Amino acid sequence: MINESDIEDVWDDEEPEAEVAEASDVPVERLRMIIEKRQEPIRIDKYLVARIEGGTRNKVQQAIDDGYVLVNNEVVKANYKIKPGDNIVLFETRKPESQEIIPENIPLNIIYEDDDLLVVNKPAGMVVHPACGNYSGTLVNGLSYYLQQEKVDIENLSRVGLVHRIDKDTTGLVVIGKKDKAMNLLAAQFKKHTVHRRYIALVWGDLEEDEGTIVAHIGRNQRFRKIMDTFPEGDYGKEAITHYKVLERFNYVTLVELRLETGRTHQIRVHMKHIGHPLFSDGTYGGDRILKGTVFTRYKQFIDNCFEILPRQALHAKELGFSHPSTGEWLQFDSEIPDDLKQVIEKWRSYTGGMTKQLRQKLDNI
């Protein structure tokens, strides 16, 4: 029997914050147990950490947040206290970290490199890490090949130097550690929120304020586990903070810059939807349909044309800044807005720029 006092409240360091959870396998049952009669109440996360070989608080809590731990066939929170007779089932979806990664000669847009790290400008459509359905063609596959050519010991480099992630269809900057020490020091900066991350996004609607801050916990959607949602503080999920500033207004959509204070899965996409301004062309969070504008056929054709040019969320990780893990020097990088997003921005600029103020007011009243 495990007692609350038997488990230290000291846990392994959390893994680096991931800005995206890559695709996972179909959940399979890993563990099933029925709580014995004499078991005293204890938080389910602490109970499972003590029972699972190699289990850490972060991994167990993530499994609970993802809905992969059921008690009496119900999803519970990490602070649920088990009781005698409870039927617990734990599902496993992720491949073991030791799964072989096949090096592939994939062209990488490396904008900076030294002995400790490199910075890559990731294109749209490239998954960061291999997962179910994406075992090849990922950034990590390309990095494995590239680092091998550079004589980097990837056999002993955790996660092939991966410090953070961005979504498959988000473009922009990613930093990679070439040594375990450098990777860990970079990861620590992400965890402490001292990294500068500036994104550019096109969102639906005309924001009321020129700038502001969005604070809302983010966790897995309770019904659809592959997407994220916002929750009240202390209720579910983890704290997430996003700062935004309007760059340009196009009446029906707005160009904004966003600075991340935390790095939760799909944070920008979920936060912008939360305040009623989903990212333009974001199919996962409702931005791939007309949310603002007119009923005119010409307008619908214009939007369809934009979606065809940009068949992904309008989001680009433009700036990335951090302290060098060896020298302490502040490094900051900037990347060009990709052509697909740039074209759509120009189309909106031309479309709304050619409209008179009187016509805009008339259309808004329709």
C-alpha cells in the first residue's frame, strides 16, 4: 500500500515546453488496476508515478490531461484522490523515445550555426518530430542526417537536440542544441519564459484594442482530444499568456504580432479563437470559412482565392531570441514572412485599400 507520506513532493524536471503536440498513435491499454480495500486517499498522479517504472510527474500529468487515464471509465483530473475499488486504466499512445530515427538528406534552411546550436527556418508542411503517420520527412530526420555529416554525436544527443516545436503548418524559427549541455541550457530558458518569441498572424475580425494580453489556461478539449481548448484558472489545463499588438487593419481581418510568455500546445491559435478572432485559414480552430465580411459573390470568390493560396493557418514564427548557452551573449534572429502568407496579406491590402470608407460602412451594415 502506498501512503501520501511515502512519496516525496520532488519531481523530475519537466521536459521542454512543446508548442505543438505531434500526431500520436491510436491509444492502447498499458495498465489496468483495481485499488485495494486498504488504500488510503492519495492523488492519482502521485499514485501512478510510484507505480509506473520510469514514470515522472510531468508524463503522468500529461497523460491525465490528455484523457489517457480513466477511473471507472471516466476522465479525471490530476488532483483526483483514489479510493478503494476504483478501476484505473492507463492508455499509451506515444512511441518510446528510443525509437530509431532514420537520418534523411532533407534540405534545411539553416540561418545560424556554431559549435553549440543551430537555428532553422522551418517551412510549412514539415512536421518537427516523427510520430504516427509522419515517420519520415520531418525536421528531426533532416537534422539527424545533417548532424551526422557534421560529426555530431547524435547517439548521445537527447531528442536530436530538439528544444521546442512549432506546428506542422506554422512556418518560422526553431533553435536546436548540438550538445546535451547546450540543449538543456536552452530548454531551461524556455521553461523560465526568458526566450523572445515574436509571431506574425492574420486573424479574422477587427480587434477592438490596438494591443492587449490574453490569459487563459490551455488543456485538451474534453470531447475531441486532438485539439486544445481554454479553461478558467485552476479548473483544468496550464496557465498560458499571449501578448498581441495590431500591425495593420483590413476591416474584416487584422494583421497582428504576438509574443509568447508561455509555450503551450497550439497556444496562439487557441487564444485567438478564445477572444473571437481565429487565425485566417485555420481549419482546426474554425478559421477556414468566412467569419467576417459580406454576402457578395465577389467577396466569397476573393476569400476562396486566399484560402487556395494559403491552405494553412496564417501564422509565422518571425523572431527568436535567447542567451547563448556558452557565452551568455544575447542572440536574436529574424525570418522573412513566407510567400504564401505575404501574397494573402497583399491581396487583403489591395482589396480593402480600393474600397471607399462609405462603401465599407455600407457593407458592414448588411
